[in-house]
Amino acid sequence: MERLRSSPLHANISTALEKHLEVIHVVQSRRKDEIVNASNRQRQGAPRCQDDRDVFALALAIKEMSVATRKARTTLWCAFQMTLPK
């Protein structure tokens, strides 16, 4: 879109996209932690009951990702509208 406009987009657009990518990495990390902790408990012979802290951390990260996704979609829509010819 920057190439189509021949000028840089507003800084808030880049910030929203960077935040979205950052939150995606957090969700991936929380999911990886959940898997590792579950497999460790299984190896130790613990009951199949899952530790709620892992699930709550993942749920919170997904909630933050949902908010960041909405913001990123909105900013991309705005950038697209600014790119269209008048």
C-alpha cells in the first residue's frame, strides 16, 4: 500500500501490525508452554487433570490476540481506503 501511495503510511498502522505480530508470538509461546507442561505431567504419572494456570494464560493471550487482530484489520482497512484513488 505504501508503494501504491508513493508515500509512507501513518505510524499507527505499523504499530498496530507490530503489536499483532508480537501477540501472535505470545500465543505461540503460551501454547508451547502448555504442551510441554502437559507432557511433563504425563511422564511423571500425574493424573490427566490439566493445570489451570496454563489454560488461563493461553486464554488470556488468545483474548489479547483477538483485540490486536481487530485493531490490525481496522488499520489495514484505513490504509486501504487511503490508498484508493479519489
